[in-house]
Amino acid sequence: MSNKPETIPPQSDTKIFGGGGGSGKTGYDVALGVQTKLWESQNKSTSIHGTATYAQHLGGPYGNSKPNYGGGIGVRFNF
């Protein structure tokens, strides 16, 4: 048995998210995205985040849509 204190791994500043749904008859919608921290002030009160997204409809009676790409930058300030 060790007397070392447990360490908690640092949390990642990157988040990956996605979703989708549909059926073989109507087609499927898919969406994926990622958000990551680009910069943070020394006192951690202000940070800048970047986001990138992708969405597309696949299959169904009208076929595949063109891919839809997006991105953005946000600023977060904690009072």
C-alpha cells in the first residue's frame, strides 16, 4: 500500500461533440464539431475558444446534400 496522494489527471481543454439520426427511407443527418481553448489569461478569468463544425444530409430520396462547414471564435470572461 502506498502513501502517495491520488492525482487527478488534468482536464482537456478540447471538446468533441456530434449527433445524427434518420432512416434508410428518408436519409441520415450527421453533425460533428470540436471546441478548444486557444488562449487563457494568467488569472484564468478570460479565455478565447475556437470552434469548428461539419454537418451533412446523406441518402434518402433527394440524395446527399453539400457538406456544411462552420467555425467561430468566442471570448469568455468570468466575473
